[in-house]
Amino acid sequence: MARRWGPWLAMAVVIVIALVVGTHRDSGPRTNQDRVDHLSRQFKCLVCAGESVFESRSEFADQLRKSITDDVAAGRTDQEIKSEVVAEYQEEVLLVPQATGANLLLWVIPIVAASLALAGLALAFVRWRRMGSVHPTDADRELVAAAMAADAGSEGEP
């Protein structure tokens, strides 16, 4: 049993580790402009449809970029700046909803659904494998022989 599931379990562990490392990796120290760009990509322009503050050239986006630039220059952390912007403009300013409270369901439900679907599929495959192949019984063989004999007898008739 362990021989069959071992590689799958090892692959699952590697995938989970890769996802955790990939989502929590810190790219190290950045320049102030890199921080401004990174933060402005997280906010959407409230006057432009589908654009981030980084992409937009609207007056709102220019003002928010300037505010972010001033906060970065003042030595505030990215989280402090993000919290201040969200406090001022509500969560609708975020391009990606925060994974807290009710928004957490937006992140968890698809993962749980996909996991349950994969588990169900794996159980179905295991069940099908346990069923094995279907072997004909003696009664089945007799029935086929009788049908073939009847078919052979009817071929010679006009």
C-alpha cells in the first residue's frame, strides 16, 4: 500500500512546500521606487475601470502615488501604508481582497472544493482498481456458445 501511495504523498509534500515558500518569500531589501511601484500595483484606481494605481494616469492615481511616495520616504512600512489607504478608501481600493474575515471564504472554498474533487476522484480510481476485471462465469460462456450456435444455424438458411 505504501509503495503505491509513497510517490503521490511525496509529490503532495513537495507541492505544498513550494507553494508555502513561493507565497511567503521575501525578495529582500528594495529601493524606495520599487516599494512605491509594488504598493501602487496593489490598489485599483477608483475612477478608472480595471486599472491599478500603477497603470492609471488619472488625477486620483497620481495623488495616491504621491501619497505612497511620501509615506515611503517618511520611513513607513508597506503594511502601515496599505492599512492607511484601506482605512481611507475602504477595501474596494484593493485589487486583491484580503484573506481575512468573510473574504477568507473567497480563498478557502475553491481550494477545499478542488481538494475534495481530487480526493473523490482518487477514491473512485481505488474502488475501480479493487473491483478488478470482470471474468465470465460458466453460465456466461454457455449463453455465448448457444447464441453463436443459433447464429451459425441461421446463416445457412435462405
